[in-house]
Amino acid sequence: QVQLVESGGGLVQPGGSLRLSCAASGFTLNYYSIGWFRQAPGKEREGVSCITSRDVTTYYAHSVKGRFTISRDHAKNTVYLQMNSLTPEATAAYYCAAGYGNVCLRFPSPRGYDYWGQGTQVTVSS
């Protein structure tokens, strides 16, 4: 069964850090670009970051550049999103998505991805 599972969300104080994981099962992520998206209540889904399959080029939303880092571990079939210096504006459900080839070229659009995870909630609050 093809599946993406996010984990690592939770409650964190402003200025804190979290590392989200996106683990794949039923297929290998090696040929897929992986995007991270977030959606807050009442808002549209927003592209946060993307990492390509081959040359590991990374893309970031302007609002997170310099604070978030996307990376991938082919051996673990997992992609990570390290989030530092979190602000309350980061509160949202975070989703990872896998797209065959270089769907990162469409970043920050959520279009073109083949698989989506169920999401993990991140809440930044004091």
C-alpha cells in the first residue's frame, strides 16, 4: 500500500523548533520530489518547501527561508523539515506530498503531486 506518513508535529513555544518527518511506504522516494505544505483554518494550502529527487535542489517560501531546512534520507525513505525560530503564524496542519520527477518547478503550487500524507498539526503558542 502506497502511503506517506507525517510525524513530529506538536505544541511548541514561539522561538522553538520542531522537525517533521515524511516517511514513505509501498514505494521509494528516490524518483520523487517532495513538497511540504501547510494549511491553517480558513486559509488556502500554502507551499512551504520542496526538494527535488535527483540534484536535491531545495525551494522555500519567502516566509520560512533561513529558518526552515528540508532534507532527505534515501536510505530511510524519509524527508525531513527542520523548523527553527517558529512563530505563531506557523500554526497549521503540515502535509508532505510526493510528485514523480521535478514537480518542484511548480513550487509553491500544490498541483502535480501524486501522493499526499494525512498531515501533522503544528501549534506555536505560549
